[in-house]
Amino acid sequence: MQLLMSPASPFVRKVRVLIREAGIDGIEEINVSTTPLATDPAVMAANPAGKIPALVRDDGPALYDSRVITRYLDAQAGAGLYPAARLWEVLTVEATADAMLDAAVLMVYEARFRAPEMQSADWVEGQWGKVSRAVTALNEKWMSHLSGPLDMGQIAVACALSYLDFRHPGRDWRGANPALADWYAEFATRDSMVGTAPA
Ligand SMILES: N[C@@H](CCC(=O)N[C@@H](CS)C(=O)NCC(=O)O)C(=O)O
């Protein structure tokens, strides 16, 4: 199998962290450069949306969307990162992280891929509002879940928080969310996180 990826993509990182936590071998990582304005041909062939991650398989169609790939690999490996007893909570925490990432990535794209005269500061703040509310929700409602046994929700949240530091270092998400900040500081020391730091 081949993972179409970029080391800077937080959605890709979710998959790469899971691969390491689950001890999965044999997935070839293929670096691509793809943007909304210039889609890599291999990515387009695998995913009509032209987005990474995409997982090219020998025995079936390519899989795409990080949530599909992580669930597939978890099931293949029997890693238990989507435990049945907590499935809906895990999926909701992962969805919260993905929502943060959707908004945080769009903020980057607004600055990078739209002409300056078309950029909207209000729109950017609207996206940050989504990130900020998600971070608050995690800090207020989900700390006990985040502090429990490892699951995919935790991995997704850690990748999302790391991306905020990577691409939006001027935004302070820690100040009003000390419990989440402490949790992340510890989670970020895992080998799977250190070995997949964005570049
Ligand atoms: N919902 C998708 C989002 C993936 C995504 O937005 N990936 C970005 C890189 S971080 C991408 O490929 N952007 C290229 C584009 O939008 O054309 C997932 O979870 O995999």
C-alpha cells in the first residue's frame, strides 16, 4: 500500500501517528505536493477531491479522507483505537479535531491562495472562531476522555493542536485552556508524535 502524503499535512499526520502507534509495517510513504490550485496527478487519480491523505491499495480502490483511512488501518491491524465501548465518543472527539483542522487549513489557504484584494479578515476570524470554540469544548467537556486509554480521538486532537502551533503560532489557544495545554504537552512527547513532527 502507498500513502500519498506531505509531512506538513495534519490530516496525513493522523494516519502516520496511527501507523506508528499500531505498529503497522509495509506502507510506503509517497511525498506529493498538492494544493487547491495545482493538484498532484497521483492524488487526483486516487481521490476526486484532490486531497491528501489517500491510501492506494493493491486489492481495492484507493481510500481517502483521513477518518476512513485511520478506521480502515485500525481494523486491519486490530489495534483497538476505535474501541466499541466508546466508539461514538471517539468519533465525536475526532470530528472535533477535524473541524478545527478544516478551519485552520482554510485560514492558511486564504492567505496563500487567494489574491490579497479577495481576502477577508472577517472570514478568517470566523474560521478562528470555529477553532477556538472547539478548543474550549475539548478543555471543558472532554478532558476525562482525553486522559483515558489511547484512542484515535486523542491522536486527532494532538495533531490538530500541533498544527495550530505550526501554522498559527500567534494565536494563543493555551491561555484559556490550561488542562488541554497540559495534556497536549505530555502527549506530544510520544515517539509517534515526535517522529511525525511537521516539516
Ligand atoms: N477531510 C479531509 C481533509 C484533507 C485535506 O484538507 N488535506 C489537505 C492537506 S492538509 C489537502 O490535501 N489540500 C489540497 C486541496 O484542498 O486541494 C481528510 O480528513 O482527509
